[in-house]
Amino acid sequence: MSFDLARIMLTTLKQYSNCEISLTFNDNNQQPVLSVCYKEKFFEVTNIQTLVVDRYENIESTIVAIDNVIKDNFQKTSI
């Protein structure tokens, strides 16, 4: 996924913060890996496998976190 597309999607979440919208990122086998939503001025990134929730204040740090988890998950599944 491109950083531009991720930025657009996260900006949309932020614009509609009064709605309950979430994004789900799947691995190559279409299994959910991450869920992202915007709550109380933070992006919440939930690792679906571990249920760990991390909060980020801005779009850039959220994109980096998403990218890191997806890359890590891709490396695990390609071994």
C-alpha cells in the first residue's frame, strides 16, 4: 500500500471522528492483522493477533506503525 493512500484513509478517519469507522489490514492470506480507528484525538492501532492497542497522535507516526507491523507479518509468513 502506498503512503499516499494510507494518508488519505487516515485523514478520512480523522474527518469523521464522530462516526465509528475502522480500517482492517489483512495479510497475504486475507487474515486480519491490524485494525485502525480514530478516537479522542488519537489513532488507535490494534494488533488483532495480540490485542495490543497503541495510540498515535499524528498520521505520519500511524503510517510508520502500520507499515512496520505489515512488513514484520509479511516476513513471518514468507519464512
